[in-house]
Amino acid sequence: MRIGLDVRYLSHGLVGGIHTYLKNFIPALMDASAGHHIYLYADTKRPFELQPMPGHVTLRLLPYRHPGSSLYNDFFMWRQMARDNLDVTHFTASYGFGPAQSRTVITLQDEINILPLPEIIRGHAKNARTIAMMIYLHFCTRAALRRADALITVSEYSKRRITEHSSLAPEAIVVIPHACPHDIRRIDDGDELAEVRRRLGLTRPFIVAEAFKNPGVLVRAWKLLPCSLREAHEVIFFSRSASVLPVVHEAISAGYARLLVRPARRDLSALYSMACAFVFPSWIEGFGIPLLEAMTCGAPVIASDRGSIPEVVADAAMLIDAEDETALAHHLAHLLEQTPERERWRALGFARAAQFAWPKIAQQALSCYERMLAAESSHQ
């Protein structure tokens, strides 16, 4: 097969879920596809992140001169793809428009882009740039899905939601999950962990939480814990941005929480590895990569029961309603007070995270491509 993939997230200096997905999926796909030819389509905005390329992989760098170049490439990348005579074109970031002779597959992480437009706008910041981007993504994604031959999403939950909000038949949607990113791993070395503790000023046992994933319920739950537990422990929030919800600053001002902005991945691994618990009471998740990160490193997980989370963690995490601070406080006290319970949940997390692997994910994607071509041949 001649397979083309839109990987511009790897030449834009971006962070976030799609970037993490591509940074791990593309190397695994290159390793798994030695019998095929892979074409990667990036642009020249930033240096491409994955080098060097194996012999069966060709990198095409599209011109990037100004922000309008991204819009141009969205709609005219197909010209270069057509010259490469692709059999399959995979758009990895929600939408894309491939050449007519190629079968098209799109990865859509969740249903957000295809929700009714008023609902999308209601859920985002009310500034002109954000609203314009949401409108653009909405119409591009819907148009791309109408033309796609297959769609890959990351969970059965996302598949159900996408089916509800699109005209795609369920059999056209393939569920291929994520795995833990390669740059997150369990750290057991005591000296390395002690160095991170010293450098970050960690003097008490702690729990870890994402600052943007419903921190309010954790703050409320913390106030319900016995005084002895609150005084002996602290909350470490981490975030990609210093602009977090006021409730996080409230917890910091009260003296029991800290905020780490864009911690190094090695430090994040150490935090997960040392944490008494990872708390993830997210309102909604299409998948939830931090869950696998925490379980891979051995942090016992308390998470909400919403979205795809129960599907991802199975029986390896304690689940609560996203707004139930009483249940969260109960589980936190249980973990903070009982070392054997922490070890039991660590073992369950290790076992669950090990079921997700990038080589397996790459093979599932190749199988999806092959089925599309086989279906085309059968109809000719």
C-alpha cells in the first residue's frame, strides 16, 4: 500500500492530545509498515519532530509562509497527495480532503467538532478568534466526514457519540485506542526521585491532579478530609498553562496545593511514580491519556465515571460521579490512610495500562487501511 498521513501537528510546535497521539503513533506505524510505503505530509512552520526517516517513509514538507498557509494546505494538500498516487489517505486531526483516487480515513478523537454549532460555541471562550476557529473546525469536520470512507476514533464511547451526531454508519467507525506516551514511564530509582523532591520542594506526601479537569470537586473533597490527613499531605496540580480556574488559586492560597506549569515529562513521570493518588474527576473524556500515564507509573487512580473513563480504566480505578465530593473524600482517605490499598490499586493499574501498546495500535490502523482497499476491490 501507498499510505499518506497528514502529520502537520508534528511541525507546528503544538502540545495536546493530537500531538501526543501522533508523536507516538507515527513511529509505531513506521516500524509496523516495512512492507508498505508511507508518505508523511507536514509543513515548514517548525522543524519536523521525527527524524531520521526509514527508507520506506517519504516526508513531504508543504510551504508555510503565514497563518493562511494552513488554510491553503487544508484544501489543496490533495494535489501533492494525488501526485504521490496514494492508495489510502489518513487525516489524523479531525478533518481533511484527500485526492479522488485514494480511500480516505479520518481520526476523530471525540464528537466536539460535529456537535450542533450553538452547543460548541457555548462550551468555549467567547472571543472572536476562538469562535471563528470553532466554526471553521465544525464545518470542515462535517464536510470531511461526508466524504470519508472510514473513521477511526479512540473509544466505544466516542463512537456512540459520533454516530449520534453524524450520518456515518456504526460499521464505518473503527475504535483504536491510545497507549501511554513513550516519554512517561515508572521511575523506581530512589536517588532520582529524591532529586525531584528536592528540586520541586516536595516535603509532604501528595496527590496529583490536572488543573483543568474539574478541580473544584477535589477542593471541596479536600475540605472534608480529617484535619490530620490534610496537614500531612498536599495537592500537586499540573497544567499546560498558568491560566487556571480560580478554585485552584484558592487551594494554593490556603496552603495545601501547588501548581506546576508545563512540568518536564521526566518530572511528571516522577510525580506519578511518587503520588499517593492521581485524581481525574473529568467532566467528559473521549479517551483520557493521563489515566494511562498515571497507571503506567503506579499512581492509584480515582476518576469520574463519565465519558470513556470507565472503558479505559476498567476495574483498575475507583470511580465517582464527577461532582460527588463526599465519595471522592472517602476514597482519598482510604488511600492516604492505608498503604496496602495503595499497593493493590497500583498493581491493578500496572496490569491495565500494559494492555495498551503502540505497536498493537499501529497494526490495527494498518488493518483498517487494508479492509478499506479490500472493500473497494470487492465492489469493482
